[in-house]
Amino acid sequence: MSALPESGVPAVLGRVRRVLSHRVTVGGLTEIVLWLGGVYLTVGLVWSFFHPDGVQRIETQLEQQLHLPAGTNYQLAALGAASVLWPVLSVLPSVGCAH
């Protein structure tokens, strides 16, 4: 059984054609990407603030995999990575659940 009734398919396809027929400038597309990226990073920073365990897991991984000089601060890199990877970290099990 389909999600749309047969009579609704042409109407939906007409709407899709109408949306796709609009011309978009490169500047307009760039603006949309910047706005969406800003929102994505803001949500990532808020997620990182409320889930410090995810940031700590990334920091531990960075310390184990990157062999940088002593005294290197991995916290900022871990915060940046957690802010970008928040969708993945939100669905992966925590360290306690993985064992």
C-alpha cells in the first residue's frame, strides 16, 4: 500500500517541479549553506556542552591515536570534533554500554 493516494501523486510531482524550476544564484546558494552550517555548528556546540562524555571520548581517542609532544592540549580539538560529529555521537553507544 503506498503512502500517497493515486490522485495525490501528480499534485506532489507538480509541486516538486515548481520548486525545482526556481533559479538560484551561486550567492543565494552560498548564503543558504552558511546559514545551515551556522545552525548545525550551534546545535553541535550546545550538544557538546550538555554531553561532556562524548567530548571526553573523542579527547581520549585523540590522545591514543596522535602521538604529539607532551603537554599538547587535546580539549579544543575534541570540542571541535564533537561539535561537528554530534549526530554520530548521539546514536553511538556510550563507553559503558559498549563493554
